[in-house]
Amino acid sequence: MSVASYSYQLQPAKVRAEFFRLLPISLFVVAFGAAFGLAATQKGLQPLQAILMSTTVFAGASQFAAVDMWGSDVSILPLMAVVFAINSRHLLMGASLYPMLKDLSPGKRYGLLLLLTDANWAISAQEYQSGRRNLEVILGGGLVLWLAWIVGTWLGVYFGGLLQDPKSLGLDMVLGCFLLAMALGGKKSPRVLVAWTVAALASLAAWKWLPPNTHVVVGALAGGAIGFFWLEHKPDAAESEVEGEGERP
Amino acid sequence: MTIETTAAGILALIAIMTAVTLLTRFGGVFIMSFVRINPRIESFINTMASSVLIAIIVPMAVSGDAGALAALVVTAVTMLALRKPLPAIAAGIAAAGVVRYLA
């Protein structure tokens, strides 16, 4: 590993800007959080327990799945397996930011990862494809998303009746639409399109035949494999200081 | 092995969920810190990143109802036409609402 000199400077002004940039999408996250708060109280969690869970876990899909398993008692291993499977995409998301994160000190690096979630990651990863380094969105955007998730849960546990059926308003599709817009806004090359096709087929196969909640990781790794074996001839820009030997086509 | 959902039990369950989720947030980066980044790894990472999105969306479209499908199709078309995310997302959500209202 390279000697410690961490070149990435987080700019406070940009962190603030990213906070406000993700404010609109956070309003939808509030609605989601409210749906979660309602579901959690219906399963018997106390308001403060639901809010605590949203504060410390901060991973919506896995929280919904967890309270679905709630009863007079909860089996630990199945709970861990479900939470891990649903959230295992974080492993890949974090890894994909590593080329930027390695330029932060370990403290900041892992601090930022506390706020890693789909929406802010999608922006950062997409900008990285276009050659822009944006970790500020993980911090600023993550902060506003986290607060929205907590506030939403709080609203849901106390005023859950206000939003009985978020699905009828299409609110369950916010994240899907957001991620799709991010994907289509990114760089598209024949290589990327082949990778996407492979990822789509692999995720569908996993969704059909493998254990539940493994399809994201399976699809993403299958798409990644295309990148591993099919290197792009890029007219290398200055910023990607490639260390070491690395076979170039 | 089960935990009773008493007050203390629920705190323990939340702690377990937090720990497992933290492991997924930290784990990928931790493992990468032992990997030497060469062009091939970089290429893998970049292709994998956008494939994450596809692998989330495609099963969502296939397993979802007509509203979900409408949302994704309208988002895609609007995004490709306007190249602006916010109108595309708004149009997609509206499409889901409308289709479900009509259904």
C-alpha cells in the first residue's frame, strides 16, 4: 500500500451543496420512512424502537424484511441472513468507491461509509464514470437521506394513518426510478451494454432459482466479470494514476 | 436460537441488525484495501457498479405489477429524451400512480 498521504480533501461547501441537492429525493424517503414506521408499529415495535432501528440500521429494504419476521420471538440466524443478503449490495457499492475512498484517511473513509446508501452511492458512482470525483455527495447527500429516513419513521409511528397506501401514489417506485435514471444517465459503450445484458440475465436467473435476495450481488458480479475480461482502450486521462504493472491492452 | 421481543430483546435484535449492516457497508472497502488496483480491477469495478443498478431494476420490473413496469418504462423514455433525472423520476412515479388508479 502507498505511504499515507491522503490526497482527497472533502470540501465543506460542496458537502452542503450535495445536502441540498438530495433534499428533493429525501422528501420521498420521508414517505418511505413513514411507511416503515407504520409497518413496524403494526408488528408491535414501540415508537422509540422503530426510530432507533432506522437511526442505526439505515437500510430500508432490510428493515421492512426484518419487521416482517417479527413475532413474540425472532430467530437470530434467519434474521442475520436476510439482513445480510439484502444489504450485501453495500459490499459492492463500497468496493466501487474504493478508488476514491483510498485517498481518504481510514477514519474519514469508514465514517463516510456509515452514510452509504443507494441514492447517494448511485450519484457518486455515476459521476466517477464521467471522471468526476465526488465523495461529498456520500457525506452531504447521505446525511439528508439519513435524517429523512429518521423523520419519516417518526412520522409513521405517530401519524401512520396519514399515509395508508403509499403504493397507490407510486411512492414504492421512487428508488427504482431514481436508480434507473442514474444508470441511463451514465456512460454507455458496447462494453457497458453487454455487461448490462449479462447483469440483467444473471439477476433474473438468480431471482428465479437462487435463494431470495441474492439477485443483486449475482447480477452485479456477472456484469463486473464482463469488465474484468473486456478492457476498454481508454485514452488515459491524467487523474487515474495507475499504480503497478497492470496489463494494458 | 431465538430472542424474545421484550424491550431488552428488541434492543439486542436492533444491535444485531446494525452490526450486520455495518459489516456490509465496511466489508467491501476493507477487502479492497488488500487488492492492488490495476486497469483490469478498475474495469471490473466500473462495470460492476452500473451493473448493480441493472440487477436491482430488472427483477423489480419483471416481478412488479403494471404500475411498477409503467414507472420504469416512463422513467427510461423520459430520461433518454430529456437527459434530466428529476423530470424522469417524477414522470415515472406519476405513471405508476395513474396506472394503479386506472387498474
